[in-house]
Amino acid sequence: MLAGFSRPSAGELLWNGHDITESGVFHQYKLQLNWLSLKDAIKDRFTVLDNVQWFEVLAGKQGKSMPAPELMGLGRLAKDKARMLSMAQRKRLQLARLLAIDRPIWLLDEPSVALDNDGVKLLEYIIAEHRKKGGIVIVATHLQIEIKDAMFLRLPPRFPRRITLVDMLDRGG
């Protein structure tokens, strides 16, 4: 819903006091929004730097292409084709695009998946820096990410849990 892919089943989703489901409002809202999902939208035939620059051009923002991959530990790979990247490096590339596009609202869906401990620390750092500048970060995750003064919303399971083989073996006792 926050990314605008579906409408709320009840209530309103407001941005600056206006319902984002209204087309004119949504257009302005999405210009403030940057999101990261499990589908990385990385072009394998592009270089690492080209992947960041491509998203910058699409967003109408330019100039942060090289500092972002550098910060994310990809500077030495900037001229390499993205198809050569590991899953962790691909995730770092996604995070570099967040930094390069620099929008105030970040929606992050499982941002730490595939990252090693150093990558998670870097993720926590860029989230903290974004928030220090007044940015908003909304994270959906199953893995622990340290975010100072975060508000947590724990949702109940969406679907009833199915009985597993382990559950049946535990009952047999």
C-alpha cells in the first residue's frame, strides 16, 4: 500500500494531509519515495556504475553515481558487469541506488537479505544517516536490523500456519 501498488481496504493513507490514492497526490508522493524489494531490477549487461546512473537518470537526479557505490564497498567493481556480482554485492548495488537517488521516504522490503555482517552494519549506518537528515525509513524484515528509536509494528500472520512434519512428530510423544 505504501508503494501505491494496492489501496487500503479500510481507512486512508495520508501524505502531507492528503489521500495518496488520489492521482495528483500520488504523483507528488511517489516523487518522494524510494523503495527496495527482493527483485533487484539490476541490468546484468550494465556495469555497476551504469546501473546506478540509469536509476539516477530515471529519477531526474544526477551527480551521486560514484560516491554511492564507493560508500557501499563497490568502488573497485564500478566498471565490472553486474552479472559478475554475488547476491550480497547485488544487494549493496540496490542500496547504492537508494543513496544516489536520495529521496526522503525509503520503503525497504527485506533489505538485509544476502548481506554479511559488514553489509548489515553498512545498511544500519545508511539508515541512521538518512534519518539524521530527516528521512523516513519503513522496513519490512524478518531479520534483526538495529535502528535507534525505531517504532515496531508486529503484524499477525496473514494466513493460518499449516501443520508441519515437525509438529506432527512432536504430537506423537
